[in-house]
Amino acid sequence: MISFFKPVVQKAVERPWIPETGSLFAPLVTEYTKVLTGQTTPEAGAKASGDAYRKLLKDWK
């Protein structure tokens, strides 16, 4: 089983550390919950997540 992941691990790179990292999960959880329960469309959920990210990451476009 471990050999299955070997190619992925060999090409993996570390994510850059930013202070906002922990905050980035909240919009995704909120929006994918809405999508999975039929409260919004995947497109609207993705847009709302992007809008939330832009508020958290001032220089992100």
C-alpha cells in the first residue's frame, strides 16, 4: 500500500506557510455543506468561497 503513494510523495512540495492557513478551511466547510445539502449550486459555492478568500487574503485575486 505504501508503494502506491511513493510517486506522489516523491513529487510533493511543501505548501507555503501563511498565518491565514487555518482560516482558509472555514469558507470551504460552509460552502461545501451548502452544496451537498442542496442549499446552493457548486458554482455559487465556489464563488462564495473565493469571495471569502479575497477578504482573508488581501492581495489574492
